[in-house]
Amino acid sequence: MSLFEQAIEQHKQLIIDELERRVWERLEPRIQQELHARYMTVSEVARYLHVCEKTVRRLLRDGELPSFRVRSSILIRQQDVDAWIERQIIQGE
């Protein structure tokens, strides 16, 4: 590969890196907003954690996972489930 071709490849990579950075800057706030706005049912949390619903209900009862009710539905924020997972990882270290 000639020096000219190498320079072209380096320039292309710089352009790609800059485009990725710009796209991420625009998308990250939307992604974070979606993550924070996601509410899950008991069955969705069970599937997410690969456990049975009884285990999720126990976590809710014991106060390990915060939740709220909308009429008869129990809802849990995904960010709270993810935070619980992180705590489990840290405690397991």
C-alpha cells in the first residue's frame, strides 16, 4: 500500500470515528431517556432476570426491588432492576 493510500485510509478512519462520536452524542440522551422511562411488569422482570415470578415477588416483598402499583398492576422501573443487578455483582466480588 502506498503512502497516499495509507493517508487516505487514515483520513477515512478519522471521518468514521468523528461520525460515530456525533451520532452517539445525539442518540445517547434518547437511549438514556428510554431506559429510564421503561417500566416492567412482574412477568417481564422475571424473564429479564431469568427467574420465576415468585422470586421477583419475593424481591419486591423484601424491599430489594422498588415498585409501584397502577390499579392492580405492579410495575418496576428497568433502571431499578439494573441497579439491583449491579449491587448483586458488587456483593459477589
